[in-house]
Amino acid sequence: MSREQEEALDQSKAPLMEHLLELRGRLIKAFLWLLAAFAVSYYFSGQIYDFLVRPLAEAFEGEEGRRMIFTGLAEAFFTRLKVAFYAALFVAFPLISIQIWKFVAPGLYKGEQRAFLPFLIATPILFTAGGALVYYVVIPLAWRFFLGFEQPGGDGALPIQLEARVGEYLSLIIKLIFAFGISFQLPVLLVLLNRAGLMTLETLKKGRRYAIVMAFAFAAVMTPPDVISQIGLGIPIILLYELSILFIQLTSKKKAKS
């Protein structure tokens, strides 16, 4: 290898090392934000879990002696850890996103920065909207549906009554919140695919019938086996799909005029 080639190789390695060091610094900061959020979330994990249990408590309203149980010795402790971890992810995500943005933004043109930044802002907002929909609308309806299968007993029959496990309940409600939150990212995904030229407006319009089938198939996999949850997730996905088409159509017209 000639001296000129060695110098060119050294010059190419220098920016790579700078990027790696920058990435390491951003990852460390993101981890520290997550760790701090976890510490605070663990301190308030009891209150956070009470908030998550509130829909079930409201469904039990007026009934005495209802309770939640744990059947494993460490189940309640690990449930608190999981509550703190999921809460920390939610709280720290905007701060982690800022670190990602600071790493990516210098490599983008100003026009690309202006195009990408709204999607970064919209992601946590849409996730929160999806979580709010399932918590305040879908979950109360689903819980009342499931509690409808309880039986009082009598005439030689034993009563059938729910005694929810703390770990199982947390897994179910977190799964629902994440399913709705991730589903609400559909407009961000479709618009980005359109901007990248990987999916055209005509393709989205022609794929409506497939989108409907896929929406309800996704809802069937991600929700409990009840009609309320599946419809509660499937219909918003379809509406978001249509809103994505409308948004792409409007922005395409503005670009054409300009």
C-alpha cells in the first residue's frame, strides 16, 4: 500500500471514530436518562400501579371484599420493577429521542431536518393518544365484558369469581397500551414510506381492502379474545390509515402548487 493510500485510509478512519465516540456519548446520556426515570418511577410504582388498576376497581365499584392476589413469592416485587421500567420508558422516551435527534441531525440537510422533526414530535403524541384511548374507553368496556362471566353460585353450584393476579393483570394492560400506542404510529410510518418513495398514494388507495383485513388480524393477535378489544383496536387503525391517505394527498397538492 502506498503512502498516499495509507493517508487516505487514516483520514477516512478519523470521521468514523468521531461518529462512534459521538454515538457512545449519546447512548450513555440516553441510558442515564432512562436510569433516572426508572429510579423516580420505582419510587412512585405503587401509585402508578393503582392508576393502572383503577379501571378494574371501578368495574368492582359497590362490591365488597374484592381483591388482587399474587401467587408467587417474588411476583409483587417483580411486578413493581416492571411497572417502573415501563413508566421509565414512557417518561424518558422524549429525552432519548432528543439524543437520537442530536446524533442524526448534523448529517441531514436543513430541508431534511425540517421534514423529519415533525415525525419525531408526533411519535410520542400519537403513542399517548393510543394509550389514552385504550385506558379510558376500551379497557373499561372489556373489563365489564369479562366480569359478566362471574356467577354467584347457589343450588349446589360454587360461585365463579375473579381474583386477578397482580403480575398477570399488569402484563395484560401493558400489552393493550403498547398495542394501541404502536398502532397509532401508522400515520408516521405510512407518510415516511411515501416520502421515501417506497409507497405511493395510489398504492395506499388500492390497498384499502387489504388494510382492513390486516387491521383486524393485527387486533386479533394483540388483544384478548373479545370482540370489544378487537373492534376497539381495528377501527382506529382503519381510521388512521384513511387519515394518512388524506394527509399525503393534501401535502402532495401543496408540493405540486409550489
